Amino acid sequence: MSGFEYDKYKFSMKKPSNLELDDVIENRKEEIERLNDDLLEYKILIKDLAYDEVSYMTRNKILNIAYFIIEEVELFDYINTTKKFPINRLLKRTPIDKEFYIQWKEYIIAYVVILSNPNYKYLQEYIQIEESINILGAEEMMQNNKEEEYRGIILSKGLSSAIILTSKGEFIKVKAGKNNKIGEDFIGKEGFKLRKYKLQISIFLSILVVIFSIGLLQYKLIDKTVVIETTSSITLEVNKFSKIIDAYTQTEKGNIMLDKLNVVNSDIDTSMREILNYAIDNEMIPDTGVLITITGKALKDKELNLTEKFIEEKELKVKLNNSGDEHKINP
């Protein structure tokens, strides 16, 4: 049993040969169809591999793990027959932590499947791998910089995008046209990836949650209380947006009214008019008239336009005490 080496192999900076013959593209397409089926046995989709952004150093580490599995008969037989990732066996035989295996197991499996199977001749020829040298060259260091365009074989195709496999082992979603074909050697710019902006999205969502929480707190905060004295006393708790937060009464007829009108979260002006109209229709107007008492912050005149107009039209006797400002609404 050979020991695990971090840097035995690496992805080369050499460019793959540019073979765009029709038969080569067709052969690649057949291999890609087979690859989709093989990965599905491990419950892996190619689109899932393009979800993560994998650095050059991480890909080289994954590559060496994949070769270690391929070269170790017992590990390779296990993964090949059970279609399960041998994480516990790898933890015992490599100095790599569990979190790394959990995060990159799909990538590792994909490399094992592609590199171990002779049926993937054309994909293997495209991927550029060489024995590693400990000294990192300038070209390799540049892999940490963002590339504007990527070259690779198209593995799957959408209406305006494609997932490619580069010669350096990357699975990347790029922008592509409708005429591009699976198996084609393609150069394109990276497509939009939601995961790439997960930090910004997380911050944005956190801000939205805070704003929503503050707004909800403000909405639920009672600004004034309105009591409408019909034959039943109706109490309305109102926020600063003139919306009714709660409504209650101690009489059966009053509860029937509130159930019928469903005034909670409604505008105070509209609801007061509806309550007075219901009181008229159901003979709930006292002979002495209706008393409306507002405690807390006073309602502005414009906040009762509909109610005052209704009172005048129905010639109701209504006395309004608007936080100490007491007057009759009708002449």
C-alpha cells in the first residue's frame, strides 16, 4: 500500500490540442452521455459540479485524492462497486480533514470516474495532467487571478449557457449560443452564478429582515385608541399608519358586528364608517346619539373625511372627543 502524496500530480498549464473534427466531437458527445449516466449512479449531476468555484490549489489536491483512490485497489473497488464515497476509509489513510472530503466529494468522484475509465479516452486526452514539481511557476500562480474567458469541452447545454470541462479540471458555467454543440471545444465568458454572490446576498437578506422586523414592530405599535359608543361599546386599537391593529367589545351584538365587518388591518376612517352604517342598519344607535372617544395621539381632520361625510349624509348625532378636543361632527 503506497502512502498518500499531496503533490504527486497537478493540472498542467499546457493547452489541449485543438481537434475540432466532426468525428472527435461526436466521440466526445458519446463519452459525455456515458459520463452523465455514470455520475448519476453516484447521485451527481454535472450542473452540481459547476455550482462551486474551485481554486487551482484545491483542484490539485482533489486530483491527488482521486489518483490515490484509483491506485489503491481496495478503495477503488469499494467506490466502484458500492457507488458510495469511502470517507471513513480515506480519513484513516490520508492526513486530510473530514470537512474537505464532505465539501469536495462530488468533485473527487467525478475525477475518479473520468480518469479511471478507458471509455473516456477523448475526455482524458483533453485534460492536461502532469507530475508535479514542488516549485510553483509564475504561470501557476496566475491561476489565482480571475480569468475573463474559459476554454473547455461542452458537457451540457442550455438556451444561452453551457457547462464546460476545462483542461485544468474545472467545471464552469459559461455563456454560449444556441448553435454550440455538446462535445465542442468552446471558449466563453463565465455565466452568472448565484453562489458567487452568497455573501452579498446574505448581507442584503439580513438587512431586509431587519427592515421588515422594524417595520412590523412599528406597524404593531398602538398609537391611539378609538372607542365608538353605539348600543355596544366598540374599541379599536390603531397604529400611526391609521390601521386597526385590534378590535374588541364586551357585548354579543358587538362581537357579531366585528365578525361581520372584519376591521382588523383596515383603515380607521373606512372602518368607522362601516361600523356606524352597521349600527344604523341593526338599530344600534342610542337615542342620545353616538359618542366617539379617541385617546392617545389625536386623529387629524383628513383621517376622518369618509366618516364625517357619512355622518352628515345620515344626519347622525355624533359627539367626537379627539384626545381632549371635543365637538359635534354634525351641525
